[in-house]
Amino acid sequence: MKKFIVGNFKMNTTLHDFAKYLDCFLPLVKECKNFVALSIPYTHMMLASQKLVSTNVVFGSQNISTEEKGAFTGEISNLMVKDLGAYFTLVGHSEIRKKFRETNEQINQKIMRALSVNLKCVLCVGETKTERNANKTKMVLKKQLEIALKGLYENELKNIIIAYEPVWAIGTGKTPTTKDIEETVDHIRQIIMDMFSQKSADKILVIYGGSVNQNNSSNILKIKNINGLLVGGACLNPVEFANIIK
Ligand code: PEP
């Protein structure tokens, strides 16, 4: 089955850097069978919509507003992102949860906004180190998922990709063991089963993110309940990211 590999640029690269990146990256992944998605700064989207047309790579945003339009200075809406040709948006990335105090309720609103304009969502969930040490991982994931997915119809889950990203693994070079990831992803699927059905729990895409690089990616992709990867730092090097994808 095709793996879903997402690169998260975060707040990196100028438009010029990004153009050069694509010139190097696109030929490297041209023959690749996996599904490739780039989560890029808003300022790069117009260029992405031109350069990625007729390629096997899609792009998306790293966030959207809870609102559709109006007096929300500095925000970008679902409609604006969709209008530029985005395929998806990230929602609930831990950096936004933490630095901008984004709540699970706001994440739910953003998901509703995204789905209303046919944007897929890569929903990031995961526990902090403190929560993990206090044995609260399962509880935290349950709360994050139950609130974020509240009010969704079961058939909308095909537009949701869950990214399990332990916060303590993001940008730190640390990763859970493959056994840990497998157990936690089983738990995520159990939550989806309790909220929706066994069929949805089996079908929903769950990917892993947190210090993935070209040395550990193939082992993580071998975990049987994992459908792909969310790659931050390592996606900024087009050659390394292409190696991960391949
Ligand atoms: C991320 O930004 O979602 C991420 C997983 O970052 P990194 O790969 O750098 O840990």
C-alpha cells in the first residue's frame, strides 16, 4: 500500500530557496510510488500551485484560521488556502498548540472549516515528556482526538490523516521505540473505534512524526499499523527527503 509522506517546512526557506528546492527535489521523486505532500509557508503556495501541476507531489498549509473571513488581522482562511490549490492543511501541530495556546476546541473548528471547502486535514496529536512520564499518554490522546473530531460524520474520516507526533520527539533527535509507536498507534485506532467503528479504525490513515530522518525512516515505515511519516527538519534537505520517500 502507498505510504503517505508529508514534509513540514515550518518557518523555513525564502521563496527563492523554495524554487531551488523544487528544482532539485521533483526529479528525484518523479518515479516514486508513495504519496508525497509538502506543508509549506503561505507565501510559497502560488509558486507551488504552478510548479507542482502534473507532478506526483501535492502541497498544503501548516495552519488555517478558525474563521472564514472578516476582521482577523494576520490570519489566513480555509478559502484562501483552497483557492491557491492546496490539497490539505496541517492542524494541531504541537508548536501551534504550545506557542499560540491553540486549544482542542479551536482545532475542531479548523477541521470543520477545512472539510467545508474540501481540504484534507493532517491532524497532529501527541503527548509531552511530562505527560508521558506521568503515564498520561493514552488519556491525552483520547482527549485530543475526541474533541478535535467531535461532530464529524464517519464518512468524513477519509479526509483526515492522524499524525502521531510525541512532542518530546519533535526536533530533538529522540524517537520512541518501534514497539512504543506501534502500541500508541493501536491505542489511537482504538479511540477511533470507540468514536466511530472498527471499519473506520482499520481504514483511517495514521502517520508518525518526530525526528524522522533517512536512517530511521525505513524501520518506522515497517511498523504494521503506520501509513506514513510526517518529516520536519529532514525534509529541508531535498536529497535526504527524497531518500526517505524512496
Ligand atoms: C514536525 O515538525 O512535525 C516534525 C516532526 O519535526 P522534526 O521531524 O524536525 O522532528
